[in-house]
Amino acid sequence: MTWSGFLAFLLASLILAMVPGVGTAMLLRQSIRGGRRGALATVAGMELGVAVWAVAAAFGLSVLLVASEVAYQALRIGGVAILLWFGVRALFGRHVDAEPDAPSSGSGFRAGLVVNVANPKLAVFAISFLPQFVEPGAARWVLVALAGLWVVVDTLWYLLVIALLSRIMGWLRRSAVRRRLERVSGAVLIGLGIRLAVQS
């Protein structure tokens, strides 16, 4: 890989991380519910999910998923169900005025991991994204290294988001603001679930 290709990969990874999506909505929801600790746990889970698909793509395993219509559709349906479940809980769940009990870090980790592992679009994206930046016939370790670097860039972006959220965490966790943001994040997750459902 040339230096220009390496820099292009870094820039592309950063731009991809910055595009709002499931991860951003989930991170906002878990930040409101669990504060900075919950947000960090959620990022850890999300990035493990990214790593799963990135490494699977590097070893060519994601191609098997894409090649199998049954496996792809099963994962897509599971992803839709998970997004709708989180979204409905956030949108229509009981929102109390008192300060909520902070959920465990484990729940944030699991939420982040599940939404990314159950996202077939992430698998498809991984197998179309990583190979663009390596020469045909490149050693397997090059793809694995790029997969790791993709996870690092993604993680750094979300850590920056958490740092920004931490500055307004007191405001975010006010009862009225928290209720509104929970509903907003819930609506976004439901919308993303519906979009995944209608896309083939």
C-alpha cells in the first residue's frame, strides 16, 4: 500500500465514522441512561462488533454471508427486530422524572455489540470497503491490519463524541431533556430498523 492509499484509507474511515447512524443513536441513548461510563461501555461493544465484521471481511468470511441469501436475510430480519426493540423501548418505555438508576456497563456493552453484529449492512460494507485499499494478491495480514486500523479510527471518533457529550451531560440528564432525547433516539432507531427492513 502506498502512502497516498494509506492516507485515503484513514480519511475514508474517519468520514464513515462521522456519518450518523445506528451507532450514534445508540450512543446517545446509552449516554443519557448510563452517563459517561455507559457511553464508554457502549462504544466498546460497538467496536467489537465492527471488529468482528472487519476481521471476517479480511479473511473472506463475510463473502459467505453475502453469497447465502438465506443467511443474509436471517441476519437482516434479526437486525430489524433488534433495532425496533431498542427503538420501541426508548420511544414508548416508561420515563420517570426522578434520576434513573444507571444501567450496568454490561448492558451498554451488550447493546452496542448486538446492534453491530446483527447489522448485515456492516458486513456488506466491510467486504466492499477494505479491499479497495490493497493491491490484488496482497498478504492477508495487510487486510487484518487495515481492519484493526478501521476499528481504531472508529473508536477515536466515538471517544471524541463522548468527550463532547460529557461537557453537557448534566443538561442531557435533566428529566425533561432526557425524556425528549430518549424519544428522539427511539424514533431514530425505529426509522433505521424500518429502512433496513425495506432494503434488500
